[in-house]
Amino acid sequence: MAVPKSAPRIIVFSTPSCPWCNKVKRYLREKGFRFRDVDVSKDERAARDVVRRTGQMGVPVILINNRPIVGFNKAEIDRLLNIRN
């Protein structure tokens, strides 16, 4: 599947030990999307930013064009990225 020219801006806030974070990243790669991975266990400022944006301390948090998704919510990811299965 080809990614459109105006590729969405995707940031995944994760930790290395989080299995759902790895599932999200694998899913995005399988669908051909590029993303920035931010390890909140090493980046304290990013961790605070996630809590400020979402009120959540858990990961993964995915930002798609600045719209937050908490957890591996595949339906919402598909909707925001126009993924048709």
C-alpha cells in the first residue's frame, strides 16, 4: 500500500518493555507508515507532554496529525490514517 504524498505526521510515545507499543509500531510499519518513536522512559519532557495532552500516564499514545489515541485502538488508527482493510 502506498502512503499518500502528504504523509500524516505520526508520533508514537512508548517504552521498550511495552508489548502494545511494539504491536502499534509493527502495525504502522506493515501499513507502510513512517513515524517518530519517542521513548518516554528516557525522555521526561515527552512523558510530561503526553500526560498534559491526554491525562494518561500509560503507553502507547499515538499522535496522528496532533490527534491523540491512547492505547492500540486499531479502529481509530485506521480511521485517522484512512486505512481500508
